[in-house]
Amino acid sequence: MSTLKTLGFLAVLGLTLWPGGHASRAQEVSEYTVKAAYLVNFVKFITWPDKVYDDDQGAIVIGILGDDPFGATLDDMVKGRFIEGHIVLVRRFASYDETQKGSLRKCHLLFIAYSEKDRLRDILKAVQGSPVLTVSEIERFPLAGGMIQFDQEGQRITLDINPAQAQKAGLTLSSKLLQIAKIYRTE
Amino acid sequence: MGIFRFSDMPLKKKITLIAVVSSSVSLLMACLVFILSESLTFPRVMRQNLSNLAQIIGDNSTAALSFNDSRTAQGLLDTLKANPHILSACLYDLKGQVFARYARPDAPQYWPAVVWEEKSEFSGGSVRIFQPVLSGGDRVGTLYLESDTREMQLRMMDYTLVTVVVGVLAFLISLLVASRLQQRVTGPLQQVVDRMKDIAKGEGDLTKRLEVTGKDEIGEVAEAFNTFVGKLQGVEDMKLDLISVVSHQLKTPVAEINGFIENMMMGLTGELNPKQKTYLDEMRAIGRENYRLITDLLSASKIDRGVVTVDLKPVSTKEVVGLAIRDYEVPLARKGLSLELEGVWEGGMLYADRDKLVEALRNLINNAIKCTDKGSITVRALTEGDMGVIEVADTGIGMDAETMGRLFTKNRVLGKEAHRSGAGLGLYITKNFMKQQNGDITVTSEKGRGTCFKLAVPRFKPGEGGRL
């Protein structure tokens, strides 16, 4: 991709990352812009097993389950981009039910929206054993069997990670990613 | 050091100087080339090393930049204090804002504004680089590193020190080697020079030759010199032969003329008037002197050709002195001198060539009479250990030390007052004859007081091969 485009994208990102002079509504928007950027960035620090690129012309699929907080922001970010040599597709799923199971298991990265809080156990069970990176804003997500939770520390959006869960799913997380995150361990 | 000219220096110094200067210059050039190439390549190497370090730091900070974790980035930059040459470092985010920074405690707390493109520069004793930080092909930030060039300076100082030490060592070694080697060149040359000087001074032995040590130019000089001396010796031999032949040819006629003069003086040609008698007297003196001169020349040429033979036999001092002082009454009486004999009649037996010893003694008495105008001439016999000694002392004009020094050499030129007659060969011949008889002749003299010559030959002792 061209440098100009990157800079353009990053300028948007940068603009939203730095507080000061923005209205609270703008801040509301900027939080999900940052989170959307984080979602895309995860792709660079995670290694999936080779065979999972067989479908969709080798695309990386980001699934959004439940009420989508990102809107067009995420689509704009990934449009026409190659990340680690792959195009990125965004798939949106309505609130969870059993029939989605097959599709969910084909995602590389699954964002579980806050609306799915009560069905969390079933969702995690549905993708269990598949190389799907689960990300959510739901509290105590890493302790409930999830992998990455967006958390907050003052103004800054931080990450809580349960590396054991990721490993169980056959994913490899970069040590650089673990270095900047708060680590949770279960069992 | 003063002013000196290269052409005036001895050859050995020239050779040493040439060797040392040429080796020093080539070594210096090699060292200069080495230092120059080092000083050219070192900045490139430093830049590369710094760039490599930036690559590593940048790569490790991608997650921190991607997920906005400046604390982790700060921790990463703080690890740079392990490298004492890093003055400062800074991570910028994509807006060009400072994300994390580091400065060595003693370095100025200064970080420049971001530069977007990759860049490295040397300035004021430090090298700085800006390097983009990429994550999965996307730019996530910029890293700035500044390193001092002390490592380079230390390295250059080391090189300079090594160069100086090696240079001094090489200079000393080349000096040592050159001074050893030059001896092999100048040694034989000095030998040639010494031998040439020797012969030029007139004391050289023409039968000696130079040792030809090699086939180089010095060997050639020695060989040419030997050839030259050989030819010179040929000329010398020819001269001696000529003298020998001429003397022989002259000896008989002069002896005959002297015989006829004697006959005439004895009155065999009738009564002589006083004028005739005076003339004949004069002629007889000249004839005798000529005969003597010819005999001396013959003896000298025999000595020079090395054909002198001695006939050593027991002989008494009494007999020798007796034979030597014959017919000196007239010359002594003419000058009013007296002849004193001391210890001659008690003198023991000598082992010598009688005729040559008598000849030597007559020579000395002759000289004594010539050089003494009043007083006496004393012939004294004594023994000194194994040697029998006969002294001839006069009360004549004497001589100075310088004259004594060259008394026994050929062709000497004595002071005018002493050079009364003869070719000056007498003492040269005497010295040689004495040597041939295992003896010697020595002299002591005081100017104006008189001279004393001393002939020494071995004493005779019966039973032990004839000699004491």
C-alpha cells in the first residue's frame, strides 16, 4: 500500500488518539475508532495456522457479533488494504444463535459485542477448538474463557489477554503484544 | 646537527642512511594509507551499526506504538543505557509527537523535531539517524538515535599509537640491520683503502695481495688493484735487476781503476811530482767512495730481491773488531780523532757471519768519523744476557728524534750537515744484515753531544747447536 494512504489513515487515527479540544461526542466516536484500529493491528501480532486461509481467496475475516459499535469506520480502515499479505473482510452477525456456529468458526478474529453478554458462554463454546481470536469489551472476558478484552486505564485503552486460551485454539501471540498487555491466567 | 654535506659522509653512513630513510618512508606510507582507509570506512561502519541498533529498537517498539503503550516504549528506550555511546533516543508517533525518549544523564536533554524520511548525519562529534518504524509493512512511528563518535576517536587513537610504536620499532630494526649490512659492503672497501694508503706511503709490501671476497664491484676493485700491484711489482723487480746488473758491470772497472791508481801512487810508473801526487790522492779517495757506493747498491738490491745469505759461524769479538778497525789510522789522524777500544780483548765468542758483522762495524766507524770533528770514537764490547754487543760511540754532531726514526729506512734524507757523502744506504743494509744474523742494530743520540750505535748478535755457546 502507498505511504500516502497509510499516512492518511494514521492521521485520522492520530487525530482521534490525542485528547484536547474535542467534544465529548467526538470522544465517543474516537474510542471506537481506536478500538477498530486495534482490531486491525491485532492481525499483525497474531499467527494463525496456515490452513485457515483456504476460504475467501485467502482473506482474513473479522467477524462482528451482536450490535456493531464501529460502523463504517472499520470498513474504511480495511478497504483495499493488505495486512501481512492478506485482504481483510468484515462480516457482521446478528445476535447469536446456533445456526451461526459454522460461519463463526470460519472467522479469524471475532469481536463479541456487549449485547452478547448473556450468551457469552455458548458463543465461546461454539468457536472452541477453532483458531478464532476472540475479542470483547465484556468485563472479565479473559477469565470467562475469552482471549482479549478492551479495558480502560484513564484515557488510554488497554488490553487484557489470556494467552493460554489463544494457545489452546492454535494461535500464536507475539511476545511484543503480550509485553504491552495485562496478562490473565486460568487454570 | 649543523651543516653537513651528503657527499662528505663516510660510505657506511650513506648506506645506513639510504636504507633507513627508504624503509622508513615506505613504512610511513603504508601506515598513512592504513589510517586513511580506516578513517574513510569507519564512519560508514558506525552509521551501519547505529542503523542496525535502530532497526532492533524500532522492531521491538511496534506493539507499543500500535497499541499506544508509551510506558513499554519508554522501558525499551531505557535499555539503551547499556550502550554508553548512545547520547539520546526518541520515538515519535505518526503525528510526529514524542512517544518516548531517552538521554544519557550527562548528555544534553535535547530531542529534535521529527524527520519523516530515513536520514543519517555526522555533526559535532556525534552521528544521528532517523529511521521509520514499520509493523507488518505499515508505518507506526519514527525512531531517532544519536551516538557519540568516541569509539571512532578511541579507535583512531589506537591506530595512531600502534603506527607510531611500529614506526619507531621498524626504524630501530632497520637501523640495526642497515648498520650490520653496511659493514659487509664497507669492510672490504676499507681494506682496499688501507692497503692502497699503505703502498702510497712507500712502506707497502708489493708481494701482498688483497683478498677478493666476492664478485661485486668491490671484488672487482680488489682484483684490479691486485693486477695493478702485480704490474708495479714487475716494474720494481725490473728496477732491482737493472741496479744489480749495472752495479756488477761497474764494480770491476772501478776496482781496476782503483788498482791502477794504487800502482801509480806506489811509483810503478815512475817518479811523481807533487801536483800529480795530490791529484792521484784525490782520485784514489773518489774511486774508493765510488767502489763503496757500488757495493752498497749491490747489497741493497740483494736485500730487496731477498737473495741475501749469511754464513753463521763462531767468531771472536776480538777478531771482528780487529778486522774492522784496519786502515782507519789515516782518516782518524786527518781529523785529529782518537780511537778508544774498551773490553774488546776480553770479549767472548759470537755466533755470526764474520764478514757481514765486520762490514756493519766498518760502516758505523765510517759514519762516526764522518760526523765527528773533534773528540774520540769509542768501540766497546760487552755482553747483555744471551747477546754479545759491540757499541760505536762518537762525540759528533748527534741527531734529533725525527732523524733517528727514519735512520734505518731506504732513501732517507738526513739533515744537510750529516749528509756528507754516500747514497745513504749504509744503515739500511746494516739493519738487514743484523736481522739476517738473528741480531739487531739500535741507536741512541743527543743532538750536539754524540751518537751511540749498538750492534747485537747472539753469543756462541759450544755444545748446544753452536748457540747460546
